[in-house]
Amino acid sequence: NNNVDIEYFDGRLFVGWRTGPTHFASEDTEMLVMSSADGGMTWDFETKVVLGADVREPRFLKMGDELQMLFFEAGTYFAAFEPVRVLTTFRQGLGEWGELEVVVDHPEVPWDLKVRNGLAYLSSYTGGHYEEEGDLYVHFKSSADGRTWDFVEGRENVYVGGVSEVAFEFGSDGRLWIVTRNEDGDDSGYGAHVCVAPAGNLSAWDCPLVCDPERYDSPEMFRHGDDIYLIARRDIGGPYGDDGGNMVPYSLRAKRTALYQIDQETKTVVHLFDIPGVGDTAFPAVRRVGAHQFMLANYTSPLDDPDVSWLTGQTSSRGTQIYLSEIEFVPVTQ
């Protein structure tokens, strides 16, 4: 169980996730959706997507009186990353979802999806992920209705290089803050970037010339007040960039899920503390539930073996579990 997202809609908490024999591609993969009317105490089955191929990255989108779930279809070979197209399905009622609709009919991977100031924003990427030659292209799109998507300010590519997964969040001043995963590497190195774009030019991403050697997998960002936070996978024994992008030692190291804060003056990622997550872990989803409260969904290997490697967790017959937790910000008293 991995690739989890949550959303609140029609008085219910929705959870969607990918499940399969292992972390890797398989024709036996399914996408499941459940909902709860009592905050997660009991659950109702909503829908299941079965394509005979891998399905990943569920992203709920709530706009107006509609709820949809976007995701991408991939291949079946466990050792390959083969995006095919982006699909969506709209909820019609309890346990009733519409036929699958094609959003993008070519290999593209949706990543972060947020609704801010009445518009939906989506980061995605295309290109030769995990290929020795060829760049990846990061896209930043917006939609006023959740159905028609356009490149923000008409700019097709906001980053070209080794970046795939991109999380974003708007600051209280309207600036766009971005954390990238530079897994494939480029002239800036391997690891991650903290980028920023001005409020009046959201597609003009200003990224550092040298990236952070730490790698923040499956990044998810959210804001509380003026502060911006990141939840992502933490590499124990890294950083990834010091290995020159070598996936072998990275895969054989232990992992955690961690809460970070973005230092907006230095444009750096600051580790605050770890949250539950070991082995194969970290595809966090965060939703605000109050002025100072957030709901978090994540997945993890069994917590009784904290030093299990990422690769072992990805292939273990013990599997992985999804959990919900609450984040509450409280005033500091002396």
C-alpha cells in the first residue's frame, strides 16, 4: 500500500491509494478509494480502478460541487518506469464513480495538486525518467474548472534537467515556494532545490545553481500562518548527492518520514523531527481541518523494524500500512 491521498468532500473524509504485490510496477496493481462519515472510525467502499497495469499518484481534486481523482497509468514490468497517460474519474454519489476519462493522452506524471484562490494548480513532469540521456521537463498548470488545464502564464516548461517530483505552496505574500526532487541529476548536482517564484510571475521559478545534496522524496508542502512546511522521505546515512546519484547505496539505506520547515531567508530545508515511517515510507498527503490543525495520511513498513532498508521494505511480504494522524500547532509558552 502506497501513493496515498486524502480529501474532505460532502461531509466525508476520502482516502485513495495504490495497492499491489510490491512497491514496483505490476499488472495486479489496483487503486482503491474509501470514505468515512465519522472521521475515520468506520469506512465505506467507494470505488476500485483495475487496468491490468500499474496505476499511481492518486490526486483528489475538489472544485465546486465536484470531486474527482486523477492518477496516471503505467506499465507492468517491475524494473521499468513507464508512464502511459493521465486519467480521472468523477464521483457521482456514495459508491458511484463515473467512467474513466483521459486528461493527458501521452506519458506524463501528475505530482502536486492544490486549489488556491479559486484556481487549481498542478505540477507534473514528462521525459526520460531514469534514463541515462535525456532531460526531464517540469510543467506547472492551472485550471478554473478542474477539467481544462493550461500552462501557467503560457510557459510549457518551468524546469528542464533532472527534476521529477515537485511540491509547491503559496506563501502568505503570494510568492510560490517549490521543493524539487533532483533524482536524475543535472548541472546543479543531485538532490533537491528550494525554488521561489514572485506572486506576479508564478512560472518564473528561481532555483539555486547548486542543489541541496539531500533528497526529499515524495515531497508535500503546506502553510501555517507565514511558515511553510515540508513532509518527505528522509535518507538515513546519506546524502544522496554525495553518492553522485548512485541508486544502489540509496536503496540499501534505511529511511524515515520527516517534518521540515522552509527557511525563507536562506531558501533551505530545516529538519524539525521525524514522524512515523520506516523502510518503504513517505507519500504524505496533508489537508487543513482547522485554523491550526491538519490531517496527515502516509504509509510505512511495519514500525517494529526501524533499520530495514528502503529496498527490503519495497519488496517485503510484510507489506506496508496506511495511517492517519493529526498535526496541531500550539503556542509556545515559557
